[in-house]
Amino acid sequence: MSSTIISGTGSYIPERTVTNAEFGQHEFYGEDQVKLPQPGPVIVRKFKDITGIEERRYVTNDLLASDIGAIAARGALDDALISGEDVDQIIVAHNFGDVRYDTIQTDILPGLSARIKHLLGIKNPNCIAYDILFGCPGWLQGMIQAHIYIQAGAAKRCLVIGTETLSRVLDLNDRDSMIFSDGAGASVLELSQPDSESGILSYAARTDTVDEAYYLFLGKSNLPSSDPRIRYIKMKGRKIYEYALTNVPAAMKVCLDKAGVQVSQLKKVLIHQANAKMDHAIIERLFELYGESQVPENIMPMSIDKLGNSSVATVITLLDLIRKKQLKEHEINPGDLILMASVGAGMHINAVLYRV
């Protein structure tokens, strides 16, 4: 039986590097709009100890999320050795659409998928383009949807893109703003050969909204003198950490159990790059669920230290870097089992098990 394979990947890592030292010059306020007592450099140092982030990437002023999404898409199409005219669906995950430099207004008219199809110059009207708003797990959810379409015979090839310019919606007086960054990644999915063992083996997803719906939200700046009508990305960090630590490993286990795969069989685990401390805790909890007390060395690639949290782009960027041998000490080979997982606004969680 044929599965759905990743035949090409691409990514765009912005040129502009913003170090923690630059944030150390900021004045930080709490959500109560009271200035934090610690000086900037102390806040930044504590931030690095928790998140593992040393620097992050921002797009230059002339670029939009649709622009960098198109760049990543071209890379994936070239890697798959196909033309955009060969694609049946373009699925684009994002959260804020295009936000022009020096504004705070999001723009999704038309949607980013239509904009990217236009930028790629695809003329085929039967290439359907649509957006996904699914928080940070958006790219993985696009992968799941593309897989279902392909397995149902409704599409032959899908281009799944995750793109975000979070630097345009940050409250720079909120210490949480140091987490977020910009980036884009893309993948081409298609049906595998009948005799191939490669492809998507299983997936899992969940949405929790009873108490969790507004753990991530848009809110006013922490700066007392700011315009209360302008909204920025905000999060309840402790709530997210507790939620993720309990529920992400459980969803990952559901995904593995569906395929009859033990955690010890995994070659790599690619987790959404939100917080290094949280990711390490998640993978430790996953192995504990299988009675394993030791997590294998080098199983979890990380990019957050240099790239920050680019939301929908983190997992596909990691995968692209590994496939193209651009991430030191990490490689994947035919037959390797990879588990990809993400968590984000919604709250949403998903996981995909893939055999290279």
C-alpha cells in the first residue's frame, strides 16, 4: 500500500540577526503595566537560561510573510524536481497574514495562499490554495490534511507552507517578546511508490478550549503610555508550559501507538521550537510513558538557540536543515523513523510519524 512521502523541502531563514544583548537595552513591564525591578541585562540572562535562546532572526523591512513563504516554496519545488503547475493544492499555515513594516495591522485579503500562488506564477486554476489558522502546529496540520487528500485520491501533489513574521506584532516592553522570530518552510507531499516503505505512518491531533483557549492571545502593550487600541501577541507562559508538559507527550504516544512503534525505534524527534527547557521536559516525559528512564543522545535537534520561535516554520525548517545536511551532528537516512510534534494557540497539539 502506498503512503504519502515528502519529496521536497525548502526554508527561508531571515538575514537579520537580533541578539539578546539588544534586548538588554529595553525597559520591561509586567502585564499590570508596572516596570519590572530587575535591569534589562538580568532579565535577558534569566530568559536565556529558561528558553535557551541566544539570538533570533527577523526579516528585513521590505519582506512580508507571503514573500518568504514563496521563497521557501520555490526551494521545496526545486528539491522535488517539479513545477508549481504540477501542484494540486497549496496549503499555507500562518497566524497573522502579511504585516507590513512599521504597522501592526494584519492583512489576509487575499489569503497568503493566494498571494504565494501568485508570487510563484502558477496559472493552473485547478491548483487550489487555502490558508490554515492553527497556531504554531499549523504546518503539521497542513501535512495531515494533505496526507488525507492524497490518500483519498483527491490530490496527487500538495505544497504545504508555514510562514510567519512575528517580529511585526511584538510588544518590545514585554519580556515574552524575546521568544518570537520570523521564518518560513515548505514541503512537497505526494504518493509513494507501491513497494515503498517510506512515508507518513500515523498522526494524532487534539484541541483543548475549555480553559486553554486564550493561553495565547492579542492584548495591549505592557507599556503604560501605549495606545490600548493596538494589540500585540501575548501569552500565559506558565499555563502553556504546564499544558504542554502533560498533553504533548500523550499526543505523541497516541501517534506512535497507532503505528505500533516503540519510542526506542525513533531516530529523531522534531519538536516545535518554543522553549528549550519545555522541549527537553516533553521528550523526557514521552520516554517515561514507555518506561524508558534515559533519552538517547542526539535524538532531538534544536534550532531555537540561534533562530528563536518562528511558530509554524520551526519544525519544517528543522527538517529542511537536516535533510540538506546543514544542521551539525544530525542526519537522517532511508528507513529512519522521525516523530514531529507541535503545540500552540488554540490550544492545539499534533504529531506525525514519518519513515524516511
